[in-house]
Amino acid sequence: MRRSWKPGIAFASVAALVALLMVSGNKSTHAQGTVEAPYDGSYTSFDLGSVPGVPASYGGLTFLAGDPNTILIGGEANDATGALYSIGVIRDGSDHITGFTGSAAPFTDAAYNDGGVVYGPGDVLFLARWPENELGQTKPGSSTTDKIVGMTALGVTESLSALNFIPTGFPGAGQLKLAVYDDGNWYTAAYAADGSGTYNVTSATLELSLGDVGPEGFTFVPPGSPVFPANSILLAEYTSDVVATYRLDSNGDPIPGSRDVFVSDLTGAEGAVIDPVTGDFLFSTFGGGDHVLAVRGFAEPGASPTPSPTASVTPSPTPSSTPTVTPSGTASATPSGTATATPSGTATATPSGTPEQELTQGDVDCNGSVTSVDALKELRYVALLSVSQTQPCPIIGTDVASFWGDVDCSGSVSSVDALKILRYVALLTVTQTEPCPDIGMPES
């Protein structure tokens, strides 16, 4: 089993045991995690306990397609005997999940399942298979793995541990993103329908490395959630024993320098999913008692978390009963469940709060001039502090012509943008990479 292979895991396990023995009887941070500042004022973590009937070593989890009251979760993760199990949930009067009903039932075989368990286009289940460095697919209604794609031949380092499709409304919507446990590598995968109800993965492009954090399941923060900047993800980091958050760049990839710890004091953070009813964040643990935890406080999702098949992928002829993916197309579902794509150029995220008046590069608060106050607002945003904007001025980090506040057009808002604004105010030279607009000039 994979976790016993990892360098330093034996030492970490002993250290964790010693720490548990030293914890007083009424302390529960290791059971339900600790929500870190500045999120702790808006979010609360709850331990839902173990899932009855699911064997130890939990993998990833997701909600059954079309049924927000049933969860699918991996058991005996990373092992040839691994499988997915289904379990009903109990909701309180506010629709928050508080527990599970009955005992879990086997749903489908899922050998070597890991943190990545997600639905893709056509309601096909996509699973990361660790340590085999494979991507498994299960068609709707099937109880077996219908297709296995080897990732090594595509240049993905060993071994794939997590994957997800970027949902509508986020930069890069429809793209398939992959994460590798062993080295933290992060890829964009191109995919195309194979004519049999499953998908070929035609290429994998290395985008960046997150480092030695042990990336597992990841999901997308519901827009409008308190404290979080726009376009953020939550990533279960097994090696770090935390859930971290990252901001996304214009391609939908995490910005390593934006990493912040959201939930700490965990043992074996593994799966990650957003409750489609309440927006609560649910995640599983591999080891540490094999629990499912829920964090409340997020905005309610505006749509189903199941991604639409919108992506820059290579098309292939398919029968009419099979979802078709067309490059840079915008997918829409028909009543019969057949997905079709209409070419419409490059997919872009829908602007949020875009004002009608002309915007000026560097005038972050839209008061008509670029001042040191704009730089201060940039720094508050980078520090994850609250930033007040007067509507209809865009929120910092939202996609307008580029990310609002990204004055150097680097793809993210950082302290460098604040420094450039201050240099402009002080009448010092500011270097811009064309065609990025100069500070003080209209946004294109």
C-alpha cells in the first residue's frame, strides 16, 4: 500500500502518535482540523466521522451524478482491491450534511483509487490510479472500470494522484487538470471522445510544480465565498497534512506563491468536493481514523459541480449517443443527455462586476486617478485582507480585460503590481511588457 512507501512516513506516524498522546482529552483539533486565520472567522469545521461499511484507507469522494444526497467514496485506496462505495447523507434543517444513513454499498470497482474521483463530460467517472500512474474511467451504470489510460507514455511523471475539470465561470473552464503526488507536478490534459462512451487522453502539458506537498483531491471555491479571492481552489495536501488554497492564473492553474493554509492539524488529507446544495467543503482522510470532514461557511454554488465538456481538446468522430468535444467550443446539454459543442472561439470566464465606464490601468478603486491608495488595496488583496470597492468598480482579481489589478499582465495580482503603482505615483520609470497597457492608460 502506497503510504507505507513514502520516505519519512514511519517517522511521521510515530510523531503523530506522540502528538496525539500529548493532547488533552477534550481537544479535538486532530479529529476535525483547525481552520486557520483569516478564514476562522467565517468558516467552521465539523467531523462527520467514518463512513459505515467503507473499508479503511479512504480515497477521494464525490456526489453521485444527479443525486446530491448520495456520496461516492473510495475504500482501500492505492490497492488492487480498491472500490468505490455509495452512502446516503443526513441533512439538518439548513441542508448541511451531519452524518450518513445506513451502511455503504459497493458502487463500482476502483483499483488503485486515490484522491482524484470526479465526474467528467457525459457523467463518466474519472479516477486517478496511484501508484500505477493511470487514469481510469467508468461509464454511467457500469460497475467496472471501462477504460484505463496510461499516463507515463504521455509524459506524466509517476504517479497521478488527483484530477478535476475546471467548472464554468473559472478561467480555463472545461480543461482537465492533473496533479502528481510524488513531485507535485501539475498538468493540463487534452481529451477527446473515443466513440465508446469514454475518452482518450491525447496529451499532457506540464504547467508547473507545487513542490513536495503531496497533492491529492482538489476542488473549486464557490464564487462569492467570504475571505477567498475570486478564482481559488482548495487542495488536500497529504504530505503537508493540511488543506491549502491557491489562486488560479488565467489558464486555470494554481499560482504556487499564492498558497495559504486553510485547514491544518490533519492526518492524511485526501479527497475534496463541494456540496452542490450548501457549498460546504467535504474532504476525506487516508489514515487518521479514515474520516470525512465538512467545512461550512462557503457561498451556495450557482450551478451543479458536474463540469460541462468545454475544453481545448482534439476532436474525434463519435456517434450521436456519445458526448462530442470540439476545440475551444462551448458545450451545452440537450434534454436527452447528449452533449454537443458549438465552436465559438476561445473560451473565456464570464466577467464579474464589469463596469460600464472606461477602466484605467492601475486605478484599482476606480476613483479616476492612480494613487498610493490603489497600491495599498493591492497589498491588502495579496495579504488576503478585506478590500472595499465602490460598485460598479470590479473586485480585485476578477477577469475584466485581464485580472483586475494585475497591472503588469503577469496573470495574477501580486505585491509587484503594488510596487509598480507606487513607482508610477513617484514618477519613476515603470517597465511593462507589451501589449500590457501602461499604468494610467485605458484598459483595452
